[in-house]
Amino acid sequence: MLSPVRVIVLRTIGRTPFSDIEFIKGIEIEMPRWIAYEMEKLGYVEVKRSVSSVNDINKAKFTEEALSRKNQISLSNIPADFYLESKNLISDLYEKYRSGRDPEALLELEKIRKNLSRLVLLRLQKIILSSLIAKEKLEELENSMSLEERILFRRFMDVVNIWINSLTESGRGESSRG
């Protein structure tokens, strides 16, 4: 929620107490995500989302599947906020369905959940496999991950390293000998 996002200003409001930037209708600016979301609710800006429809999720899934078919364990690049934006899309669609504004929203929700689940499983499989066999490419791998994936990856690596160390140490704090 702290990372900045790009927004399009919908109404001129001049300078605000939280920014040196002048808000003039039609310009595109970058601002902290949480402020952008609040200003969007009030109708002052429109947040430019990295995931705005089921097509964005399908595209990411298709790209990941294509890499998998080529037996590549590399990850496709997704925006750092991909999962956060996907979750926001799901929430927005659910609200449209619940309020009765969009009867097709339920079908779209099911497509998103199915494709997002497939994408997550593909990427998780690659992350785990890469962490075990491609140690020399860890930095490159992390650059292709979303924030949530990076956190999971680092925690997983910590657990794997602790487990390996527990198997290879003698219990007296020294390495066991062959």
C-alpha cells in the first residue's frame, strides 16, 4: 500500500497539504497508493491499474504457460503490485455483482479466480524449483517476482537453508564429517 501509483487527475483542485504537485485536470502524476485510493473514492483522480480486467490476468497466465511449455523455469515479469491489483479487481467485481449493477460480474469473477489460481501455482512451482537448483540466478529470479512472491521466496529459502544446515551439522555447532 505504500508504493506509488500513477493517476490521472479528474478535477482541478490545485495544491494539497500532502503534495507539492498541483492537481490539474487531465495531467498524470505519481502519488502514494493509499492516498490515490482515497482520492479516487472522492472522484478526484483515476488510478492507472496494472491489472484492470480478466484479460490482464489471462495474459500473465498465458505468458507463464508458454515459458513452462518450453521447459523454462524462468518467471515472466509481472508488475510488483500484480496480486494486490488482482485482489482489488476481484473486490470490485464482487461489489458489482452483489449490488446487482453487473450480472456478468459473477462469470468474470469465476474466470479470474480460475486463471489466477493457475498462474499462482505455475509461478510457485517455478519459484520453488528455481530456489533449489538455480542458486546462481537468484537475483534475476527475484527481479521477475511480485512483492508477495519475493517475501514467500525469501522465507522459503530461509526454511530450506535451516533444514539443510540441521541435516549437515553434528549438533555441536560444527559441520559433520563424511
